Amino acid sequence: MTALRTTSAAALLLLLAACGGDPASQPDADPQDDETPGQTQSGALRAGERMLDVAMPAAYTPSAPYGTGTDDYRCFLLDPKLTEDAFLTGIDIKPGNPDVVHHVILFKVTPEHLGEARAADRKDQGQGWTCFGGTGLAGEGIGALDQAPWIGAWAPGGGEQVNEDGVGIPLAKGTRVVMQVHYNLLAGHAPDTSSAQLRLAPGDADIEALDTVLLPGPVELPCRPGKTGRLCDRDAAVADVIERFGAPGRIANYFPFLCGQAQPGPVQSCTRDARSAMTIRAVAGHMHLLGREITIKVNGETVLDIPEWNFDDQGAEAIDPVEVRAGDELTVTCRHDQSMRDINPALKGQPERYVVWGEGTTDEMCLGILLVTRQ
């Protein structure tokens, strides 16, 4: 198994995306030899491929949408003007202002959900809409964990990624793209105009469809012994997340339904059964700044093991294909460490708190990511 440093679109790091941190607070990622499952470095267009640009229509100036917090998640509805079915075979996301953009995720919006997306776009003042968690559109519930609508992602150090021959993400005629941008307000409030280049192949090409499977796990990290404060109380900490992010902040209270009841502590796991047969082509993990270790296992066999987590090296690992049957157990396990507050400058001045799953720079996540093909 070879570690491939990339924040590939298909592997979708972060990405929930999600995420924060000061790029200067982590070791520099090695930009060389970047390659993702089923992906190669950028190159000339292959037979039948074309490039298509999508971009925010105007600059957006980020701010805390609920008047508090240090993060802004904004969704922008973009039209690639697809007049026929296509496969996405590569992507190059270009943050307009990398100083404030901490990650970008692209979601596909199928024609049947276009009306809902337009309504969300009209509801908020200015361009786009507030979208902590996901886009807020239909199709992003628990069922979407096995077929997430993500089509691409960028995080610090990311660049263009090109799928290997024969694999791609299907995009139906009339599909729109939602660009979700996470702005880290600790880095400022400067305007941003982000964009992306999509590499497309004809919809009738001999290409195998890629899907993304998400494996979220709980985070229940108490304050360290001797540390006190209002937010060391779990209920107060969850209430604070809800205040900053609205309804998506309640996700910490939903994990018992997905994973069973978790006991407070630095190590948390979640196991669920595969709903259908699939072939794992690549794996990735995602945590924030208190993350120390993450693993993914299939029926107890390890397919991802990151013993020393590095927020700025959230790459995917291409693996030998792993066949998964319906009913097989998929397990993600994460370890977080409050002592990272003492050494990470991005957390300087942030009070210790009981940490739960949350979208912000000072919150945490535990997320396994599988890039799969299906029969």
C-alpha cells in the first residue's frame, strides 16, 4: 500500500470537508509524485476529453453567518452547461484566496433537484447560501453515506488530478455543480472568487463509474484532568456548536443511532454493514487539528492506517482492489488528543473544551472515505 499525498477530487478529503487549521502550523506537504486511486498527475487531454471552466460569478466576502464563530461555509450554484451526459475524468479546483479558503468541495446537483437548489440560492441575501455540513439539499441524509454526491475537493497543497483511463464520475445532462467553500475567519475576511476546471469525457465512453462511501464516527473528547471552563461541559459544548452552525451542529447527538452509544474518551469507533457489494479502489481519512491516528478496517482487516495524523497531508492511498460483499463490516477508528492544543499555533488562545463532531476550525471530525466501483 503506497501513501499518495494528494487532496484528490475523487478521494474528497476534507475535506467535509470541513475543516480548519493554519497551513503554517503543519509540516509542508510534498507536492511531488501526487497521485490518487485511479488517478494520475495532470497531462494532455486524452481522446474525447474536453476542459470546462466553472467559477463563482462574483467575489464573495466571508463572515460568520450567525454572528458568532470563526467559520463561514458558503455554497454557490454553478452551471457547467452540460447539454449531454458526460463523465468527470479529472478536476482542478482553484481557490481564489488561499489565505482564507480552507477547503472546497464540489457536489453534483441532478436535474430533479435543480429547483430546490435555485430556491436555496434565492433564500439568502447575496450570492450563494449558508451551508454548514453539506449543501442542505435533498439526497444528503444517512442513505447518502453509501453514495455521496461529492465530485471533487481541494485542501491546502492540492492541485489538478486526472483519473486513470477507464474510470470517472457520471454527470447527467443538465447537472449543476454546487461549490461549497469553507472560509476560516481566523485568517481574515478578504474577498474570494474560487473556480474549477472540469475534465470531461463523453457519456457513452467505456468508463466505469466511481462512487464515494463515507464512514463517519463520533468524537467525544473531554477536557483534560485539571482543565476547567464552561465548555468542558458536554451539553454546553454541543449548544455552542449549534449556536455557531445551526441545525448541522446537532450531529453529535445523532451518532448513537448510527454507531451505538459512545463513551467519552480519546478513541472512538463506528462500525456499520456494507449495504451492497463494491470494490474499494482507494481510502482516505479526515480529522482536524486534534487528530492523532485513524484507521479503516473491512471485516477486521486494515485497509487504511495513519498512525501519525497530519492535517496538511490528507492524502488518499491507492490500494490493491478490496472486494466487499453486502453485509461486510466497515469500521473507522479515530484517536484525538487535547494536548495538541499546547503545540499547535492554530489553536493558540482557544479555550479547552469538550470536543464533539463539528464543522469549525476548533471542532473535530472522524471520517473514513472509500473510493469504490460497483458491479
